[in-house]
Amino acid sequence: MPIQATQHIWHNGQLIPWEKANIHVMSHVVHYGSSVFEGIRCYAQPEGAGVFRLPEHMARLVDSARIYRMPLAYTADELSTAVVDVIEANGVAPCYIRPIAFRGYGEIGVNPLKSPVEVYIANFPWGKYVPGNAGADVCVSSWNRLAPNTMPSLAKAGANYMNSQLIRMEAEINGYDEGIGLDVNGYLSEGSGENLFVVRGDVLYTTPLANSVLNGITRSSILQLARQLGITVVEQALPREMLYICDEAFFTGTAAEVTHLRSVDRILIGDGTMGPITSALHKAFFDIVNGLAPDRFNWLTPVNVKVPEPVGV
Ligand SMILES: Cc1ncc(COP(=O)(O)O)c(C=O)c1O
């Protein structure tokens, strides 16, 4: 989907024009992938707009930077304020927010420590990520996810997404909406940009952090909602074939939100429609983010942007 430009981007503490947010081709990040980033959604609410789990996203950005010994000149709180500032300056909500920190123009060579750290925050409109309202048709990828002690999967680093790109390209070229990566031992890990949940009987399963998954913020929100709804939740290593015998399966992620899976490797999941546990969680999630239910977990940070009236309602 083409990026829709907005007016301003936040750069190292200042708002600059969108078209001035450029970097030199010799920046460290271009050559060695030295970036960490976040993806956050801001939802329309009846009284305005709210950013979903902003402090948690910024805490993860700070963690990612720490793993890569990348000093950030801003605290998580300061970065959260910057997100609100850039959304309000652009007046664009609902929207997707992309904070990124990377090693800029400094030295050549793999060691990043002498290249400066640049921080940018952009926001822009962005709709559905995994195609197919009727549910996604996915495959198990021939590519594995990152092996432990190679690329740390708890860091949301740009370089991790080279692996994601291989999974996603293979899936789309073969006619699927998305691919699921196995971990290095052949257990289920996650989608190229989503965490994975399966339901069998009345139990909700998801893969634990040790199976090379990102510590997804939507994942943790769904786990919290499931526990509150009295659904039994199990985080454990899952064999691939669980996907072929489960009753329901879905992805979670900031971009994917809660997307149910219709089939895996052309094997239909249940009857292909969104099953009851997925539906309950989908509804509970969207009720909160759309402001139809109280924000009982304090997940939304308000932003002062006038949201356009929905058309045809
Ligand atoms: C590889 C990967 N796994 C999982 C997720 C879901 O994480 P979150 O819910 O925090 O967006 C994402 C998206 O950020 C991702 O890129």
C-alpha cells in the first residue's frame, strides 16, 4: 500500500516537514540494518481519538535499543509525548504511527557504536494489513524464524524483517495471504508480522516467547482479555500439526489487529468462519479500541484531533 504523506515528522525533538526527513546513503543503517522501531495504531473514538498502548510500545522501543547498545536521548515518556505531538500537529487520526531509531551517518564498518543515533516518528493513515475479511488463507513457510542467540526476537529490529520479507514474499507468490514461520526446532513461532493463536476445544493456545516470537502488545492484550473472559489460556510450544487439527486460529498484531485464519496449507480451519472464541476476543478488543466499551485497562492515550465523521452511518 502506498504511504500517504502527512505534513510533519518528529526528528530528534523537533517537527520537520515530511519531505525533509531524509538520510544519507552512507548511513550505517542502510548498510548494516541497524534500526529498531515500533508500529502503533491510533483509533477513532466517539469523542476524538486514542493511541493504543502507547507507553508499552515506547517501553519496547527502549528495550530494543538497549539490546543493541543504542543510547536513546529520550525516555519512553518523552517519546510518548512526541507521538501525541506529531499526531496532533498533523491532525491525522485514525492513523498508524512509526517511531524508529537507527544508526545514522558516521563511520563505515560493522561496529555501530561511533555512528550517531537518530530518532524519527511519523504517522499516516493505514487500513487493513492482512487481506481477506472472510479470514486469511495462510501457509507454513519454508523459511524458519530467527534461531535463538542469532537475532534477538525480543528486539523489534529492522534487520529481523529480512526474515519476515522472505516469509511474506514466498506466501504471496504462492497465492497465500501470509506465512507462518516455524522456529529452529520445527515448532510453531509466528507470522511474518503477527503473533499466532490457536483454539482447540475450549482452550486458547499461543506460542511462548522462547519460540522466537516478538513480545506482541496485541498478543498480551488478547491474553489479558481472554483471562478476563474466563477462557483457559496456555502458552506452550506447539507442533505444526496443531494448525491442521485446531478449531480456530487467528493472528494478532498492531497492523493485523485480530485476523482470523480460514485455512492453513489449504486445510480449512473449522468451517472456515470466525469461531466463537475468536469472535468473543475480536469483539472485546474492537469494542475497547473503537470506544464502544469502557477502556477498563487504560489502554488508550487520548489525542486532540478531530476525527472525520464516518460516512453513511
Ligand atoms: C514479527 C512480529 N510478530 C508479532 C507482531 C505483533 O506485535 P504487536 O502486537 O506488538 O504489534 C509484529 C508486529 O509488530 C511483528 O512484526
